[in-house]
Amino acid sequence: MERLKMDPFKICSKCAYTWDVKEDFLEDPSICLVGFQASSNETESGYYLFNHILKGDQCNTTLAVEVEDLMSLYKRTLFTDLKFESRMCELHCTRVDDLVQCPVECKNAVAREIMQAFSQC
């Protein structure tokens, strides 16, 4: 019986290294979080920005991963409304390099909480 080959989770755009599954990507010590590009409307997905760092300048590029691709890591109540730039917004999402958690009940705050588990550069 022939098995169907699944698409890999991520392929490095520079060195073509392939992570077949999400867990391999997240556990790889050569991957570290450098930014979060928040969604500014409810129909867009935000992006996590990771650096792929290999010794000897073999790669050292930044990879974008859609928040939706890692949403399964979140096990609590999902917030689907976007409070971006509302009166209660603390404006963390206006800076890509701001990686702190946000207390606002917002779609982007869920993404910010998920990224707290990632290794930062």
C-alpha cells in the first residue's frame, strides 16, 4: 500500500532545510523567535518571524510562519475579536520586535501568548 506524502511544515527559503512537522520546527535549536507581525484586521493572519541560525553563515535568514499554523498550541478560550489600536490596546502589536504578552482579550493577544513558549534570539 502506497502512503501519501504530506507537505512539510516549513522549508527554509534560503538553505532549503525542511521541517516535516511543526514539532520538529519548534524544537529545533537553530530556530529562534525575533518578531511578531500582528494582523491589523480580523480577516488577516499574523506572522511569527523566526531566525534560522546555522554556524558559519550557512543560512542566517528570517522565516515567516502564519499564526494560524501554530494555533493548535493554544488550549484555552480563543478570542476572535481584534482590539488593535482600540482604547484598551497597549500598542504592543505596533512594533514587530515587541514580544511581550498582552492582557487584552484580543485575537493578537492569543498569538502573543502562544509565542511565549518559543525560544527567543
